[in-house]
Amino acid sequence: MQVTLMQGILIGIFAIISGIDFWWEGFYIFRPMIVCTITGMILGNITLGIVAAGLTELAFAGLTPVGGTQPPNPIMAGIMTVVLAYTTGKSPATAIGLALPFSILMQYIILFYYSAFSVLTKKLDTYAANGETKKYTQLALLPTWIVGLSYGIIAFLCVYGAQAPMKDLVNSMPVWLSHGFEIAGSILPAVGFGLLLKSMLKARYVPYLLIGFTAACFIKFGNLMPVAVIGVALALIEYNRSKKDAENEKKMKAVMENANNNGDDEDGI
Amino acid sequence: MESKKTETPKRGKLTKHDVRMLGIRSLFNQSAMNYERMQADGWTLAMMPALKKIYKDDKEGLADSLKSNLQFINTNNYTAPLLMGLEASLEENGEKRSTIDGLRIALFGPLAGIGDAITWFTILPIVAGITASFAKQGSILGPLIFFLVYLAMFFARIPIAQLGYTTGTKAISKIRENSAIVSHAASVLGCTVIGGLIATYVQITVKTKIPVSAGHTIALQTQFFDRIFPNILPLGYTFLLYWLLKKKNVSPVILILATFIFAILFSWLGVL
């Protein structure tokens, strides 16, 4: 299948909107769940978009911009997964792997911008010191427009410009290679989960991880709701227990202080 | 004489609408994100109308406040409105500049911790996990639910800003007291769900069959790994990656590339 010029432009426009959304972290339309669905809609195959959305969202579940870090870009991953599955006829799972270089390209562009926008701080300081709020507003919003525009241009070039060479490349791949990409796509969520665990797993949380894992292995249900409910129950138990502990600690401290005061009195007598 | 003037609490009062707008404007928090001082430029942009209203004609005071707000800050985008509301109430009451700045700097770290634990490490895995199970079957419910959840999350910025504004200085001890407990409970929920996600969404199936005697083979996956414990390979691989990330400080991009090389190699060998 071919991406038309009109479709390429529409995807570019959507990339601008979702790019700004990612920059601001506003409505989360930058997550693959939404990006893939909209891209599928633009290409006239929404079912392909939605299926790719489920797969890509999970592959990127742990790749989050926490604390000012930049993960491989979820927008370009989402757009290119759907576009490559659409143009080459490969399964979305294979396309995730093929989309990865585009995603990493965008990641590095954003990292470059993080450094580059530091040059604006001096000028912003001057405007702030002079109380020039209008000028400040204009300049503080400039990075947003630059980032949005970059997304639009890059998405358009990757989608429309690179489709023919990508198609040739993919079609000349031997079966074991495209199968390898497919396998990689289904293992990829492990990297994201590993990253999530890096930020949150401590020795005392390992039991909960094991409970969740075992529950999901043996509860046969269409989605993760049962595991989430078990998690909520465990969280409530822990919340109440920690609260009680904190209160007891306070009481203990009060008692200790009283005891010390009494002791002083006795010494005094 | 100017510096004395800023201490007098002859300041403008924010209306309910102003505080709501502060919640909405917290969207600008990352508008000029950069490595030098992270969110500071966007943070100040979000605070600007509120500060202008508070300082009215006191140009000197406004400039002072803007300059102070331009110090390094990096917090979570959903707890930012709480801190913005809190700061607005302090500015309005004419607290000392050093008090306001000290509190902002003291609180943005703990608030980032609690906000990230709740939004990125708990809500996102749960919402992604559940909506992906719909989406994988081609159901529009997946993206639809996802969108509605995050639309609600966006509008939650308004009550969060109001909470910061109304509780004012009272909020500080509360945040300090409860942030550890809430992050702890969120981590329990998050880890349980991630355990479930590993079992459900990481897929490694070994195709190799080992011949034991003439005409008899053992399929490694169904007759060996699955009999020990289902999904034991995904769990093992995730823990390997976790170990590499945590103890060896390997970059995630390297691990993604390594996963691809590993998958393609084993595909070529016919193992996976």
C-alpha cells in the first residue's frame, strides 16, 4: 500500500500536535495508544492502527520521560509502526522493530534541543528583571513551536519520503530476519518493565512483584483488571499499616519525652 | 525604599477563576525545558498572570518574584499545580521572598517523587496494560478509555492547584508527613501490576526440540520451561535487564539494540 501526499501531510500535522503535547505532557495523545490509532485512521485502516496501538504502547510502557530524561520517542515509534505495517504488509509486531531507528533519531533530536534551549535563559532573565511579561511569554513559548515544527517536518519526511526505500529494504529481507524483528517486538516490553523496576523496585517490593506475576500467570481473564484489583488491595493494606506505624512512632516519642522529663524532675528533687 | 514596599501585604487577591487558570496554565511548565534549569522558564510562564495580579502596580516586586521563580526546578507535571497553588497563596500573603523560595526548592523534589510514583509508575502501567488488552483485539475501547483517563487527569490539575492554594502553609507539613507513605503504597500497587505485565506481555517461546532417544524428542518450551513455571523466561529476561540497568548502569538504548540482535540471532538459529 502507498501513502498518498495528502495522508503524509495529515500525519505531519498530527505529529505537530502530538509533538507539542509530548513536550508539555498535557493530554497524553503522544502515547503510542493514541498515535497509532490516529495514524491508522488517517491511512484508512483503523483496525491496523488499534492493534498496533496495543502492541506499541506496551513496548513503550516503561520508556518514560521521568526526571528530565528522554526515552526513545513514542510518537515516531507509533507513526512509523503503523506506516511500515501498512506499506510493507508486515505484521505490526515486526513493524515495531523496523520503526525503532526513527524513534531513536527523534530521541536524539529532542536531547539536542534540551541543550540548545539553554541559550534562551539569559534573555529570559533580562525580560524577567525588567518585568517585560509580553516579551517573556513570546520567548518562553518559542521552544514549543520549534519542537512542534520539527516533529511535523521529520514525520512527513520519514512517512512520505522514506516509504519507497523502506519498502524495498523490508521486501528484500530474508524470513529469519523479519521473524527476528517480530520476536524482538514481543520481547521489547521487557526493556520498559526493566526500566520501571529500576526506578521503583526495592527489596521490600519484590514480594508484590511475585504476587502480581503469579496471579497473572494463573488467572485466565481478558485483561489485567484482576491483578490491578489485587494490587489496590495490597496497597490499601500497606497504606493503613504505614499510617499506624507513623502514629505509633509519634506516640512512642511523646512517651519517651515524658519519661525523660520525669527523670529530670526526680533528679531535681 | 522599594525593597521595604514589597514586604507590605498590600497585594492583590486571586479569584477562584485565577486559581483555576493557574491549574490550566501548569500545562506550560515544560514549554521551555532545557538542561540549564529544566522547567524553570516554563514554570515562571505558568505563574505569570497570577503574579501580575498579586503585585499589581508594584513593578519592582513583580520583577523580583519573576527572577526568583527562574531558579532551577524539576518536578512532576501533575504535582506542579499543587506547588504553584501553594506558592501563589504565599505570594499573596506577602511572605518573605526567602521563605517562598526556600519552600519551593524544598518541596519540588519530594513532590516529583510522589508524582512520578503515582502517574508514571502506577497509573500508566495499569491504564496501558488494561487498554492494550482491548486494543490488541482491534477494539476501539482501548484508545477511547486511554484518552478519557488522561483527559480526566488533565482536568485534575484544577482541583490540585486549588488544593495547594487553599491549604497554603498547612500543606507543607502534610506533604512532608504523607509523601513517603503515599509513594510507598503506590509502589506496592505499581510493582504488583508490573509483575502481571511481565507475565502477560513479554513473550519468549523456545522452539527447540531435543532428541532424547530414537524417535522421541522433548520440546523445551512445553515439556520443560512450562512445567517449571509458566512465563519463567520472560521473568528471567526482565530481571536480567533490570540487573544490567541498575547495577551495571547500561543505557536502555543499548539494551534495546541488544534485544534486537539477540532476537535476530536466535531467529536465524531457529531457537526462537
